[in-house]
Amino acid sequence: MGMPVIFYKMALANILRYSRRSLLTGTVMMSSVVVLFFAASMGEAFYRQLVNVGINTVTGHICIIPQKADFDLVHPQGGSIPWLERSGELEDLVARDPHLKFFDREIIYQLILAEQGDTFFPGALIGVEAEKAPAAFSGAKLMMGQNLVNSLQKGVLLSPNAKEYFREITQRDLVLGEAMYMLGTDAFGMLDGVVSSFQGVLLTMPIFGENVVVTDIGHVQELLGWEQGRYSLLKLQLRDAEMAEEVAAQLRTKAAAAGLEVKVLTWKELGGFFYYIALLGRFMVLLLMVTIAMIAAFTISSTMTMSVKERTREIGTAMAMGMHGADLVRLFLIEALVLAAISAFIGCFLSYALVAYFGQQGILHGLSIVAEGALYPVFDGVMLFLVCMWILVIALLGGTYPALVAAKLDPITALRYV
């Protein structure tokens, strides 16, 4: 039982004796922990901005639209969408699903928005249930205006791009409460309009339909001459995002059995290209982490090999005094693991501090592809633990070769080494 304790004491003594080499190796290990974890945190932040915010502002986990709809939710200016037939039956079918968190009725329609100076803006009009907006648009940010529900009930919220369009054309900023006119075709195909007012600016995902106007669903029904119960899509939020494909498959089967002519689309299908951008971002971060891990392993192995050369006479003396090759291997591996454990502990502290700071302050400000305009690293304790375990594995693997080299040294030759 005493042997392992002696080896740990010897390993720690050797780490302190060769402080310059230990500091170099430990710095590489510590830096690897910080860089690997920070890269993973940035990757997760990027993924959440593109996927989670998109789900919580635009797509939901599942979206149900009419079968014959000519429509792209990501680029809503590119098509039109009729109302959902037999919506009451559809809602009953959806409401019975145990995975459902809530659903939101919406209307999306191509519109022309005009301000009082006859400046026209072509875009997509999104009518939402104002009372459900805080949940349905939980990933959105009200950049200008007051209460989200009241703003939607009183008038329209513009996307930043729409507001900027009016500013450039009119050479002035829109004023809250200013009269605006929503123009479209009614149920008979005739041009019609509804008087509304500018109530603020709502930022969803910049990559999801920049030319967007959001208002209460009742205003859009009035514009189109639709009955109060008519809407064009049902957006579902689930308790677990991982269940989206399974729930969608079940809903398709049930809808077909009930004779409902609808499309049931998951957030992956709706997000399309941008979902794959998020996956690509994760993959690039993974490549970066693997590269860093390889560099760390190479550096650790190199410094440990240098250690064998520096300590050749010491190794020869130890072997001459009866230390076996297996004991030398054990000593070198314990040194590597002890140094890695100390370095990983310091790296954990620095990683937590770095991610906590940038998690509040943000990084890469001005990044237009994400809603917040910056990335906010996400702390993940499990990921930090895995990174530390990976550094310990690297230390073990990196120290194996020099340990085997030391074990194979000839004691007489080693004692003569200068």
C-alpha cells in the first residue's frame, strides 16, 4: 500500500525539481483546457442562436400548414398561404398529444405597408395571437416599444430592416403611434386596407425573413375579410425538442386518418439551410477541438521525451539501485497525470471565469447572423468535465512513449551519459 504513495511523492518532487519543463508542459495543458472549453462554449452559443432562437421566434418545433400552400416560412415573401380547413378538428387532434407545450394560431400573408406619406413597403405580414406572443416569440427582442402584447393589439411591430427602409425613403425616423396602413386583397380579390399604427421594432432572427411586419391576428383577419376562427398555420411548441420528428410523424398519420389535408413540418425542415449552417458551425468547432487536442498531445509527448534526456543519468542511477522498468513507466505516467490534474484544475477555474465574463458581456459584437448581434458563450459543467478528462487522457497517452523509452535504457550507458 505504501508503494503508490512513494511514487506520488517522487512524481511531485520531480515536477518541482524540473520547474521550467513542468511549467512549459503545465501551461500547454492548462491552455488546452481553456481553449477547448471556450471553443465548445462558443460553438454551443452559435448553435443556440441559430436553432433555438429560430424555433422560439419563427418555426416552432412543428408547423402545420395547408397541403396546397405555396409558402416558405423562412422567406415568407416568396409565397402565399390559404387558411387551414377544419381547424377545430385539427386543434383537437393536436391538443391530445402529451408532448405538446402549447400551440399558436398565426396568419402569414404578403402585404404592402404604407405610412402616411404614401411610402410603400412590400413584405410579409405575420398575425399572431397577441396573448400568446411572449411564449411564441420568447426568442425575440423588443428593441423599440413597450409591452409586447399591448403593442401587437394596438398596431404593428416592424423588423429592423423594415424600419430602416422607411427611414431611408422618408429621411426621418418613424414615431411611435404614427398611422400606418396595411394593404392587401380581401376574400373577393379586391384591394383593401386597414388603418393601424407603428408600435415598435421586434428583432427575431435576422436570417429569417428580414422584411417582416408583426401584428395581432385579429387585424389580419380584418384586412383579409376572414372569419375570426380562420388562420393559415398552427405553430407547435413541444416540451422536448428532440421529440419533434416523432411527434410530427404521429400527427401526419392521425391527420391522414382524419382526412385532413395538411403538411406537418418539423423545425429542421423549416429551418433548412440555416439549420445546416448551425450543424456546420458545430462541426468546425469539433475540428478545432481535435486539432488543439492533437497539438497538446504532441507538445506533452515532446516535453516528456526531453525530460527523459535531461534525466538520463538519474534514470541510470535509479535502475542501478534496483528500480525496474515497470516502476519507471509508472513513475513517468504518474508525473504526467499529477501535472495534468494540477493544470486541469487551474484551467477549470480560468475557463469558468472566461465564459462567465463573456456570457455577460458577449463577444464578436456586430455579428449580423444572430439575433443578439453577438455571441454569449454557454457554460456547460458536463463539457468542462469531459475536457478535463480528455486532458488527463492526453497526458497519459503523451507520457507513455517517453516512459517506455526510459524503461528500455541500459543502466551502464545511462550512467555514462553527459
